[in-house]
Amino acid sequence: MLEIRARQKNNLVIIDLAGRIDVDAANFIEAIGQCVRDGYNDLLCNFEEVDFVDYMGISVIVIAYKEVVNTKGRMKFVNVPSHIRNVLSVSGLDKTIEIFSSEELAIKSFEEDKVIENIKKMQLRRRFKRLPIDIKIELKSKHAKSPECLKLDILNLSAIGAYIFGCGKFKLGDEVVLRMKLPPKNEEIELEAKVVWLPDKQVQPHFYPGIGVEFVHIQPDLQGKILGFIERNLSLMSLDQDA
């Protein structure tokens, strides 16, 4: 019978295991499930006193791991004996579940994960910031000489796309190329994009005619320039509103 003890450290639940993880270790799944239901999604399993894991035990571990992942949680292992690590390696679980040699390193990894996750969320929010603006652009089809629309207006711009007003010649999925000069230096940039939205003339007459596009194959440095332009102008707009 697998013995299970749970303790908390740094907002993390550490589950100390002792004994065998095999067909009779359903209590491991139950313990993990209870942690998840109680709102604890970051779990560290300590294998220091586990002396046996067979292939049925691997299935037990996989079920428990899926339950954690399905709630956007994280499960990691620590102090795994070499003979058990070999079993995890044969099953491929060592490539799916992070394994650490010490509790200190494992706890630190959870903290680092949260920092990285927050950075990614900030980056995602930045990418989706939209700037209402009126910039003249040139637009043409990527693969054909026509349709071609020149000197249109971008009405809003983000780091991943734009809404272009004044052309109704394209359809969903069309690939286009747009050229624009980015203030204040009027640096000319060229962007490839795909049409992902068309306004309905009856429902959105103020947007018609026009197209919503998503940028494709955009280089990170170019996306960074657009982000910088958007954030500078949003800051200026905010200052004007506060004045």
C-alpha cells in the first residue's frame, strides 16, 4: 500500500510518497484529485521513500498527472531513486514530467515558472494593445497584380494586425502586402498579412468597406518597432486625457 503524506511550503503542496506505486496505488490518484479540488494546482511529489514502480504504477502516475494538467496545474518530481528513474525513462515520463535532485531546486523551479508565466502574459497583452489611428498605407495582393488598393487608411493598429478602411475587393483568407511609413521618423515598413475579418455592410456600416488583417511572417524586430510606436502613442493619448 502506498503511503501518502502532504505538507505545504511556499504556497506549494509537497506530497511525500512511501512504498509501492502499482495497481493498488489508486489512493495516489485520489490524493492528487483532492489537492486539485482544494485549489492546489502546483504539486511536488517526493519519491525518496518509493521503492517500487511497475507499469501499472506508470498508468496511475499518468492519470494523476493528466488531472493536474487539465486544471492548468503543474506536477513535478523530486528525489527519484535511480532504479525508478529508469522505469520513468523507459515509459518516456521523464521527458514529460520535470524531475529534480533536491527539494530546494524543485521549489525554485516553480517560482521561476511563475515569473516566466507573468512575463508571457505581459507580452501577450502588449501584442494585443490596439491603437486608434489614421495612417495612409499602400495595399496590394501578395500573389496577383489585382485586386490592388492604394492609399487606404489604417484605423487601428496592433502588433499582430490592423483594420484597413476603404477597400472591399478582398475576401477572407486572401494574402496581402501593405506598405506604410511609421511616424515620427516616417520609416517605411512592409508587412505581409492575411484577411481575417470583413465587416457586414448592414450591421457595421461605419466600418464598411474594409478588411481586418493579421500579420504573418513578421520579424521580431519589426514587431518590436510597431509595439514601441503603439505604446508611445497610447501614453500620449493617456496624458492628453488626464490634462
